[in-house]
Amino acid sequence: MTAFALLLGAGCVIGGDRASGEITVGAVTFAENQIVAEMYAQVLEDAGYTVGRRFNFQNREALQPDMRSGTIDLAPEYLASLLTTLDPEAEPSPDSEDNVSELQRRLEDAGLTLLQPSEANNTNALVVDSATADRFRLEKVSDLEPVASTLVFGGPPECPERRFCLQGLRDVYGLRFKEFRPLDAGGPLTAAALSSERIDVALLFTTSGIIAERGWVVLEDDGGLQAADNITPLARSDVVTQELADLIDAVSASLTTETMTALNARVEVRNEDFREVASDFLQQEQLLSRS
């Protein structure tokens, strides 16, 4: 039995003392997080739950206080990023099971529970357009070191305080960019800025559908900065029942990195509505009763 399975077997599904059937799902405002959160919401509604949605959080730092206070019951999270948010001194691993174990110890006192992690591993990626890659002969993140001081870097506003963003790029690679422009979390603002050459280097996500569409280059993380950031449901412990865990874990079991990249492309590139994308996928995977 894996560490993932042991989480539920070790008493994580506790049965809530909250009003059964009323769940509020939260999400951060980028395509992938909203798609997965909508999947959670739809499978719960299909099972008879009353579901509220708050998909307008700008980042994890804004969402997490609402989970702790009980305003949000369930949200998609990312293992390594969540771990370093909860404990800046933690050392995330490339092994997702190690990150699950470290997280579970820290979440218990907060009244939060990890459900089944998915195989979909979405880590930060440094991305440049093909012209920039050719000009500076960029293939790896370490190739940026001689030229970073001449380049403009764009990413989420919280990037300067994030270990896997500017902090790590400085500490692991020695990168100090000419300028940092705060944009969004791997979303349309960052993509548009790279397209229009307002930035030279973008912080996007490895499952971003727009990267291949635009022919952009993902720089290899040759210094091993990024850790396992599998998409994982995080729930308030007092709403977790076996039924809820089974429903949400079935969603996780269906998600792979390749799947999420394709779903993200439908929203990011083809401008489809994330609600329809989520519904189509759930029906395809026969995770809704009407499938």
C-alpha cells in the first residue's frame, strides 16, 4: 500500500460535524485550478451535495486563510508549493509521497486533510520564446546566468517571496534579472506579456497548454529547483466523509500531466469555458451519473 492510500487508512476520513451535503469549493484564478475545482464541484453536485463556488482567489496566500476559517471547504492544491507555504523551512522532495507525508503532519493541527494526489505534476517552468532561446542559446535554466541581468522576468506578484520562484532562482542558479514584472500565476497576463515581448522570461506551468501552441521553449531545470507538485485535493477535515473522499479521489485518479495539458489548452488557447471543459472530461471518464 502506498503512502497515498495510507492517508485515508490512517484516520483522515473522519466524518464531519458540519451540516452534511453543503460544500464550498475554492480556486485560484488560473485555468487549471479552476478546471479541477469545477470537476470537484460537479461530481459533488451530481451526488446530491449543495455546492458553492468561489473561484476568484488571486493566490494561495489569499485562499488558505479562508480554508482555515471554514469559508472554503475544498480546493485543488499542489504538494511542494503548499508545503513551503505552510513551512518555509521545509525541504520538498522530488518524490510526491515524501511531500504527502510531510504535509500531513503539518495539516492535522490546522484541521485540514489531503485526499488522494493525482499523477498530474504541475511545476513551475521558465519559458522563453524561440527567438530569445536562439539568440542566447538557451536550453537550460543555468544558461540564463550570463544574460539574466539584461532580461525582464515576469510572473506572479508573490514570486519574490516564493522559494520556487525568484528566491530559488537566485539561490540555486545565481539569477538576478534586470527587472521583475508582477503579472499573474501562469495565466493570460503572463502569456500575453511574453507574446508581446514586454517580458523576456516567463514563469509559467509545465502543464500550460499555450507553451506548445506558441512554440515557446521550456528551459530545463538542470539545478533541480522544482519539487513534486502533484495536483491534490485539500479539504477541511470536518467535511470529509468516506463518500466525499471517494468522489473526489475518483477525479484525482483520472488526472495525468498529459490530460491536464490538453484540458488547459482548451481554455488557454481555444478560449473554451472551464466549466464546459470540466463537464466534458467528467462525462468522458464516466464520473457523472448522466455519463
